[in-house]
Amino acid sequence: MTVTVRPATLDDKQKCLEFIGALRREDIRDGWAETYDALMVGDRGTVLVADDDEVGVLGMATISFNLAIRYSGEYCQLEELFVDPNARGKNAGGLLIEGILNAARNHGCAEIGLYLIERTTHNRPFYEKYGFRVVGDEMRQPLR
């Protein structure tokens, strides 16, 4: 068994959408497939998958590239990270983090960030292991 991280393809779409549904604890929504397709272009973000040469796709991560004056250019945001519960312990999550860090660096991003919501704060030590640190709190307002 060898786990590698690679850019997702259109063939990975259904599995990745299922992972997002599991992450959000809801059924696949209208619009997710179109957003996935847009990420395949790669200019606003990307999707990476952890792939086991024997089992198939074990997990996925999405990142977005954002523009900010304070960075004199782009920064990166980890949007979603999900590893199949049956695949945990195979380092798929760690490999995905390393993959997104490399993708952000290769894209020229100045920084990468992520948000932990209340039900995912238990993941903080995992992210800290890969160099993330806590910086402030987030505020949001739904627009739709």
C-alpha cells in the first residue's frame, strides 16, 4: 500500500462530493459539482486527493487562492479537508496538508490559513503539528 497525493481529476468528482457531504453532514447539494469543475481549472484554487494504489481515494482537500493588499498578492485558504474514517491512521491527512502547503507555495501565496469551527476544534493539534498557529477569531455573515 502506497498513499500519494495528486491533483484531483474529473474522475474523482463523485467521491470528492461524497466526502464533502460527509464533512458537512448533509446530502450533496446543487452547485457543488459546478464548483468542483471550476476548481479543476486551477486559477482560483485546487482540489488534491490522497490516493492509495490498492484502495483508491482515501481523502481530499480543497484550497482557494485569494487576493489581498496586505500580502501584495495572493494568500491561500484551506477550505475543506476530509479523510475517510476507514482510512485514518494511514497518514492521508498529513500527506494532504503537505500537498496543499506545496501547492500554495508553488502558486506564490504569501500565507495559508484555515478556520476551525466549534465541532472541529479537536483538530487543532493536528494542524499545529504542520506549522499552523492560532491567530484571532473569525466573524461571518451569510449572504444566501
